[in-house]
Amino acid sequence: MLLASVLVRTFVVTPFSIPSGSMRETLDVGDRILVDRVSYRFGPVHRGDVVVFDGTDTFGAVAGSSGGLPGWAARVVRVLTFGLAGTGRTDYVKRVIGVGGDRVACCDAHDRITVNGRPLRERAYLFPGDRPSALKFDIRVPEGRLWVMGDHRSDSMDSRAHLGDPGGGTVPESDVVGQVIVVVWPVDRLGGLS
């Protein structure tokens, strides 16, 4: 039974805790979430998805270092130690704004982020009072990579903060752990993400 539980947590659905306010109002500090680790094995990441990714080599303190274990090795370590061993990973939760091939820019004449020339409608998730971005940018997302941003833009170190790093602030799709599917704690916030 314990082995089955560890296998499900490692390969199917994994719980995470939200450590910062970068995704408020969608996710609050201390929220416990479940992440679907399976769906991206059978289909692509989509714009608007809220994802957990390993930012060790892209958003970590030393971008470009190889501090963490490769994904497959980290999973093996977790299985062999019943999920109790650390892996050296640094996981982040952000919203996907652009996928490979997209041109993401800030901002148009109405102060909106555009993707492929079309303005995003972000009112449903953007933190009240936040602008879409105080930093101007215009980037073509390389194939196989993602442009990600927090919903609380004024409190989020996201792709914008890493524009000068290797990869131009984008995250490899291969570093995505999975899609956030539901908040399970606290009870008054129980529910899926739109």
C-alpha cells in the first residue's frame, strides 16, 4: 500500500504547497494543491495553464548550473526513499502565457500583454490593482519552451526577471512537472482552477 502511494505521488498526482504570493488571487500562500503529472505526457502545454516546473537551471539562484538531478533520477530517488529524500530541485508555480513559436510582448496601447499580436484578457486572474507588466518586453518563445508569469505581477519573479539569462527567460517544456488541477487546503478554498 505504501509503495502504491509513493508511485502515485511520484508519477501521477503530486501534492505541493504554495510558498509565495506570486500567484495571488489564484493561489494563496499556504494553499495545498494537487498537480497532474500525467496529462502533459500525452498532450501539449497550453496557454493559460497553471503549471509547476523545476526552475533549477532556468529560475534558480545560478541560472545555467546543473545543480539538480535529472528528472528521471529524481523520480527514482523519491521512489527508493519512499518520497522522503530531497532532490535538489527548485519548483515554481506560474501561468503559461506563451508556448513555442508565440511572440509575447508588453504592452499594447491599452497596457495589455499581447500574444501573436492579440491582447490577452487577464482580468479573471490578474491580481487586483496590478498592471500586466511594468517591464516592457518583446520575445519570440523558442520551440519547446514556455514564457511564464505569476498572476500577482508586482510580486512575481517570472520570465520577465530572467530576460538576460540563457534561454531569455523561457522555461523548457521538459522541466514542467505537471498542471495544477485543484486546491485541496484550506477547505474554504477547495476547488479546481479555471
